[in-house]
Amino acid sequence: MIDPAEREAIARARDAVLARIAAAARRADREPRDVELVAVSKTVPPERVRAGIAAGLTVLGENRVQEAEAKRPLAAGARWHLVGPLQSNKARLAVETFDVIETIDSLELAARVGRIAVELRRAPLAVLFQVNVDADPAKSGWDPGALEAALPALVGIDGLRLDGLMTVGRQVAAADEARPTFRALRDLSERLRAADPRLGPALSMGMTDDFEVAVEEGASHVRVGRALFGERR
Ligand SMILES: *Cc1c(COP(=O)(O)O)cnc(C)c1O
């Protein structure tokens, strides 16, 4: 059962987020439709996720493979992005569960996911490379130089569609402090794509506290949880 009041509340939150994305896009001379809203539903109960889909959310993000596996059957029609770290022993389940894996952070993981995608006839599976732009020891992701060095091997892996890059910004007191991180990811994307255009242009960056700055800096995907579903418990 979908609670109509819950659906209405999420629809209003979605409209507000989309309006903010559109305003930020226009400030940067971009088209609002070039920014995709990934609704991060981690910890949100399945019934509320269904209300969110009924409210018009079409792309969902989860950071745990098993949580998404449990929710996915209840949420037909949505596309699912993995936005949390992927352990190699969960790679098979992740390939079965997600439409996009945003958190590929090593050559070994990329090769494994590609192999499984071919085997399960999910190829080419869309992936992003997560970059640890700020060299934050608490975060996973590629060191930018290491990603650049690995790119020739990465583009040779079968079964993957290399859509682009993703980053998780530092916790900042003010949204504008996240700008250098987002700008650095965009610069890295441009440099890598100049070396090999088989890497796509997607830039997944920006969350509830800083998605407008990310859009101004070129985000193609923003990953928004709390502004849509409310504070997490
Ligand atoms: C939780 C999470 C988000 C969403 O964060 P909010 O602050 O709720 O918008 C985005 N990206 C990743 C990787 C996350 O883990």
C-alpha cells in the first residue's frame, strides 16, 4: 500500500529539488535536463521507496548491495545505481541488482564486474569510476594519478560501458567549500577523455548539502537522499 500523503510529500520534495537543479543549471548556462536526479534511498523502508517511485522518482541509489536486492522487486520500473563501496565477493549480486555501478575503484574490480556482466548477459553494464579527489583516507576511490595510469587497461575490459567518474565530496561547513573538489573531478574527466574518449563524460557528484554547487560545476548526476526522503534515522 502506498500512503497518498507520503507520496504527496515526496512529490513536493522532488519538485523542490528539481527546481533547485534547474536554477543551478541555468546559472551555469546548462540545460536542466542534462542533470539526472539519483534519489538515494539507503535506509528508507521499501514502502516509502514505493511512494517515492509513485511520486515520480525514476532513478534510485543504494549504498548496500543486499539492501537494494531486497527493495528492487518492490520497486518495478525504477533504475538502480550502486553508490556505496563494492566488495568483490558481492560483485555477482551487484551485477544482477544494479543498472549502474558508480563505485568501481580498482582494475581488479572492473575486470571482475566486466567478466560477470558478460557471463550474466548484462553486458555492457554501465559503470563509473569513483575518484578520491581529496585523498581522504576515510574514503574509497581511485587516486587521480592511478586512474590515469590504469585507463588504457580499463578501456580494454569487455562487458563494461565506461560512463564516467563519480566522487563523494568532503564534509564541508558551507556548500561552496565543495566546489574545488567538483572542479577537480571535472578537470580530471577532461584530461582523461582527451587521452581516451572511450571514457564517457558522466560526472556523478553532489548530495543534499551541495548538489547545486555540483550542478554549477558540471554534474551530470546528483545523488540526493535527505532532501527527498527526510533525515535518516
Ligand atoms: C548517502 C549518500 C548520498 C546521499 O546523501 P544525502 O546527504 O542524504 O543527500 C549520496 N552519495 C552517497 C555515496 C551516499 O552514500
